Amino acid sequence: AESVIYRKADADASALAAAVRAEAKPNLRAKLLRAAVRDGGEAAVALLGDLLARDGSPVGRSTAAGELGRLAGGAAGLAALVACLKNEPDAAVRGACAVSLGFYPGAEAEAALGEAEKDGDAGVRRRAGRGRARQKQGSGGRP
């Protein structure tokens, strides 16, 4: 795993996705996830969306949300983040989704951030405000 994480060895996208799903340690899984999606693309966004919805660890779900923000993964990434904001029980993960939505332009992301600003958790509300501010600055996608 370390050789793939630190680019000492190459692995194809499907092998990396399988390694991410199989890894039991949340922190190592997060590192593998970053390696799996480092080059972006539709397969990376699909993997991130799946992990955001199904990963058993809040660390894994938060990492997936952050990477979706980094990639600004189009309609599929936006849909995954919006769904997570509506359905995620963990406030830290909802907060990560809110920050990442700031990298997505458009009315759907804006509406989701508006709803997140009403979240019962102060941290989520604060992060939604950060996402909205980023969106207003027109920084859809990482600089």
C-alpha cells in the first residue's frame, strides 16, 4: 500500500479502488483513497461518491467529501455531496461536504449550502458559510 501511496509503484484504477475498499485501517484507507483519485476523472468521482455514501468510517467519508471538493467532479460529485448533506448522521462529515460544495458553482450547490446553514450543528453551519463564501468568490474548483 505504501508504495502506491507514495508513487513508488503504479496500480490501475480498479486495483486502487479495490485496495481502498479492502483496507480496514481508516487512516491508511484515506491515504489510499487520495492516491486512487489523485489524477481525477469520472472513475475517481464515482469511487468517491460510493465511498461518501457507504464507507463505514467517518474519516473515510470526510476524506471522500474533501476529495470531491478538490476535483469539483461535475454533476455526479455535486449529487453525492448534496445527498450526503441531507442524509449523513455525522456532523464532521456534513461539514466536509459543505466546504466541498463551495467548489461547485450553480443553484443546486447554493441551495444545499443554504440548507446546511440551518443545520443543528454549529460546526456544520460555520463550514456551510465558508463554502458559500468560496462559491460567491467564484472559485468553483481549487486554485
